[in-house]
Amino acid sequence: MKTLGLDEIERAFSIMGEFLRERKTIGEIAVYGGSAIMLQFDWRGSTRDVDAVVVSGASHGLVRQAADRAARDLGLERSWLSEAVAQYTSAKNDSDGLIAVGMYPKSGVPGLRVNAARPEYLLAMKLAALQRAARDDRDFEDSKMLAAGLGVHTPEALESLYDKFFPADPLAVRARLRLSELALAIQALGAV
């Protein structure tokens, strides 16, 4: 699958917004993962897809149609806007864990409102993902950069932050075992 840069993601959001505006509606999505990082920081250059959940506004079907239009217009995979992340979000903290990042298109009347997971929420989700076996270990690198930016640099502080967002779902053993390694990597950045 082709990777997406920030410019391409924003072009896709603009196409979605225009599609929704033409139908006299506003759609709203919440973005997670690499794309949420890209919308808030300049240290992440690309992502494989945009992890998102339809929040409110236009019907789910219209938002999916808008995403399909963007895929066709830009030559993206139909799955560029992936809703699989919904199973990993924290129902308890989604409303507090999101921040508005843009309205699309950026000029004229918007049709799409985009929210992104706040850095603390992203870090908690990335910590949970450390249990997965990954070829490129992007979740570890993202966790390191997010934690350094937040000033979270000990295994205990990392686990405490995770528990804040997922209190009923303890951090998996495999992920917890990586917290010491992660803390050392954060400290090596000079973030302490």
C-alpha cells in the first residue's frame, strides 16, 4: 500500500468536504494513529492510511461516499480511510481525548470537520499497540516521540498515562515489558 503524506491527506479531506458540502451537510470524523500525529506534529512524514471514526454530522454512508470520491480523484486505495481503529478507542475518553484540527475545504463553506486524538490519548493508544509484533516498530518510535514531547519518561508514568485512558483494560504484558526499553529511548533523546 502506498504511503500518504500530509498534503495528500489534506487534499483528500478537502475533496470529502466539497462532496459533503454539495449535499448540504457537515460530516465529522475523529482521526487517530499516524495521521493524527501528522496533523499535530512535523516529525511524522507519512502514514499507510488514515485511521478514523465517523463522529457525527452527515450520515455514515455519506462520509464513506465522500471518502470513496477522494480515493477515486486522488488514485488512493479505497481503504485509505480505515475505520478499523474504532475497536481500539476508549469510549470513556473519546470526547475528552479529541481536539479540533481542521474544517475542509479550508476556503468557503466547509463540509467536513476533522478532530484528532490529543497527544496523551495517542500515546496511550500507541502504548497498547506495543504488544503487536511489528516489522518496522513504528508504534515504538511514535510512542518515544509523543512521550518525549509530553515529558513522560519513566515506565511508571507511561503506564499511569495508559491507565488514565483505558482504566478497565490493563496494559498487556508484552507491552508492559517494553516500557523500560521505551523509557531508556526517551531519556536518550534528552527529554528528561
